[in-house]
Amino acid sequence: MFERTWTVRFSDTDPHGIAHYPRIVDALHETSDMFMQEIGFPFWDLTQNYDFGFPLVDMGFEFEAPLHAGDEVRITLTPDPSTRAVRFEYEATIDDTVAFSGYEQRVCAETGGGGAVEIPEEIHSQFREYAEE
């Protein structure tokens, strides 16, 4: 499992002082970027140097508690890989309260619209390692 802390900024909130959902989605995309960088395969490097990437094909979230400016949110990402795709499972908590949970489904695909390909073993093994923690 990969973990990070996201601080909700005032600019992330709506007129009611609650974090606006597009900002939450941005925080999750940033989390997956940070995860891929930590395992040594940043998204930008894959598409620029390896001719494949992990485009987002589906996502869903359940919001359980509001987030406010100044909240320190613990976001965890647990990968669940198959041979040609990976599902990133998320959970976000403040202290011991779950604020939201959700997922992103990403497919390993050739750049330029070439279709799905198998996840290279060196990446797949990193996904499995984080899934087992």
C-alpha cells in the first residue's frame, strides 16, 4: 500500500467551505502520479520513453464525510493488477474517520491508440509488492 498526506487548501473548497469533488479527484490523480514515480515508472516517462501508458478507463467514489480547508487527509492507494490493467483502490481518512473511498481502473495501452498490452513484469512486480503490504 502506498500512502501520502494531502492538505486540503482553502482554494480546494466551495463557498460552503467543503472540499469540492474535482479537487478531490485532482488529489487522487496526484496520488497515482506520486505512486508511479515512487516505483520508478512515472506516467510521463512511460509515455515518452516506452511507448505505452496507463490511461484511465473508469473511476468511482463514495463520499462519506466532508473535507474542509486545513484537513490533513491520509490517502492510501492499493494496486490490484491483472495482466493488462490495474485497479488503484483508494481510501482517505481524517484521523480514524473515512472521508471517501474509491477506485481508478487503468489499462496498460500502447501510445497512439494501439490497444491494450500486457503490463511489463518489472512494473507488475512492483504493483504486487505494494498490494501485499
